[in-house]
Amino acid sequence: MVKELICISCPMGCHLKVDTEKQTVTGNSCKRGEIYGINEVTNPVRVVTTTVKIQGGSHAVLPVKTKSAIPKDLNFKCVEVLNEITVKAPVKMGDIIVKDILGTGVDVIASRNMEER
């Protein structure tokens, strides 16, 4: 089976054709496209970015993200877990908000500083 993808590894946006059985990629301009194409059909992963509620902060929510990519099929569950979290100000960028989200080994970290109000 051949899947058609648009590569997101660089600004070129190459139109890839990935043979899922042979695990070959055509249409890529660089090696990153080949790696992306194979990974996307065998083990798709994404970095999750969202917000969590913050108590006593200068804003109502704190932007957070996974420190690295997690399996794509866990993205919505990850956001559901984070929707239930409230942190307390102050928070520094890079602080761990949730350790080992959903047993992935990946931490969720703050994406900005948040001072107390």
C-alpha cells in the first residue's frame, strides 16, 4: 500500500509517497523526508502543546508542551489529563508540570514563566 504525505520536516513541504510494505519513500528532497515518511506510517508521534489552569497567576492559563513527542494516538488523552490540572503560580519556563504523562516517559513542561499576581 502506498500512502501520500506532505513532509513537515523542513519548509520544502515535499510530496512523499511511502510504500508501507517495502518501507520505501519517494518524492523527498532530503534524508529527513525519508525518515519522516517511514516514521509517520510506522510510529507517528507528535509534540502536544496546550494550556493548563493556573491559580494565582498573572494570566488564567499557562502554556505547556510535552518535552518530546508522544505517540499520536495518545494526543487527545494527554489533553484530557491536562484539562483536569491546576498549577499554582509562580512557575518558571521548563518546570515539570506532569512527570511521565500517560506512562510515555515524557514530561509535560511549562512553556513560559508565570509570575504571581
